[in-house]
Amino acid sequence: MKNKECNLVKDLLPNYIDKVTSNETNVFIEEHLKNCDECRESFKNMSEEIKVDYKNNENKKINIFKKVNNKIKLLKTIIFVIIFLFIVIFIRKVAILYKVENMAIKADYKNYSKIRVETTENCTIKKEYYKHNDNFVAITTRIDEEGVEEMIEYQLNGIKDRRSFKNKVENKDVNKDKNSIREDVRYQFLNKSFWGNIGVASIDSIKSVELGHKDCYLLVGDDYLNFIDKETGLTIKDVNFHNNFVIDYKYTFGDVTDEKIENLINDFQS
């Protein structure tokens, strides 16, 4: 009888230790343990084993939590570093854009020359512009399959004129009310506004390169390349892959005279 009771108590001990047995069962087990050394020893050993298992399980849970927490911290650190680098690069690009823009704006445009050569699949267009104070001469040369077409527009000592020549034959029907063929200075892709530069900095990458022995900033977009002279802040080369053209620019400052403008006019018309 005692053995049957001991076996029953031993079967109930795990539930008793986990505190899931009823009050009546608890009283029965506790009364038995008071009078049975063997079951009391079993209860002691079983309690210690369960405590060890519980502690091990808790340690495992803590270790898993620590691993997850460490991974979250690492992920946060990586995200922070990426955002920080992006902000640093973005601020650097905006600073470069404002720097070259201010340089371009501050140049002396009362005395300068500009040569622009555009090359496409169908033709080559060369535009020359020379200015000294209020005097200027603008010469456009277009070369395509039909031949050579030239146009000159100038203002010299208050006299203005505009003429067009095709294959060296003067076109007397030139519409002098058309927009002037002379161009403003190429300010690259800058819009001379806060949001304009922010937009360029967001989309384009900017690199330092060398082109024709000149140190340049290279703006790289989805379908274009834009080379900006670090010395002047002006574009010296455009490459457009979408429209398939290349434009080269050349600027000089302070070397244009009224005599040079007059000589260019005379040489063109001779």
C-alpha cells in the first residue's frame, strides 16, 4: 500500500512543484512527505532539477534577447552611419555647386570671349562671341551636308548689323528682329537658386577630374556629363547621351579689344 502511495506521490510531484495541483492534492502530498523519507528525497532532487532547468531556460532566453538586441544596435549604427555619410556628401555637393556658381557670377563679363562648338550626328555648329564693354561680335558657323552657313551679328561704336551667308553668298533677307544669336555665359546646370542647387545635388554625383589639363568638377547625371572648370566655375564640356551631342566651351577674360572686334568683322565680311 505504501509503495502504491509513493508511486502516486512521485507522479504528482512535478505538477506539485509547478503549483498546478489542487488544494486537496497538495494536502495529500505534503502529509505523505512528512512521513516518507524516500519521497521527501525525491521531492528535493526533483525540485533542484526543475530549478536548474528553469534557470537554464531563462539563461537561454536572456542570451537570445541579448543577441537580438545586439543585432538591433548594430543595424541602428549602420543606418546612422549611412545617413550621416549621405548628409556629409550631400552638403559637400551643395557647397561645391554654390562655390562654382559664385565664381562664374563674379567673372568680368565686360571683357571676355567665348567659343562654343556643338557636335551632333548631322552637323557641327561653332559659335564665337567677343565682347569689350558695349561692343561685341557674335559669329555662328554651321556645317552640314548642305554646306556651310555663317551668320554674324555685331555692335561696334554704336553701329549694329546682322548678316547671313551660305556658302559665301550673302542672304539679304535676314530677319533682324529675330532673337540675338549671342549667348550668355554657360552657368552649367545651376539654377542660381537654393532649390535648384538642392535638386542638382540630390540627383547628380560630383567628382574631381582633369580635362584638357584643367582641373574640373564632373557632374554625372542619368544621361549626361558636365565638366566644370574649377578655376572659373564655368562649363567647358557637355556630353548628352539622350540627345546624342557634345558641346565644348572655351573662355578667355581680359584680352578682347575694340580693334580685335573690328578686325573680326572685317575678316568675316572680306
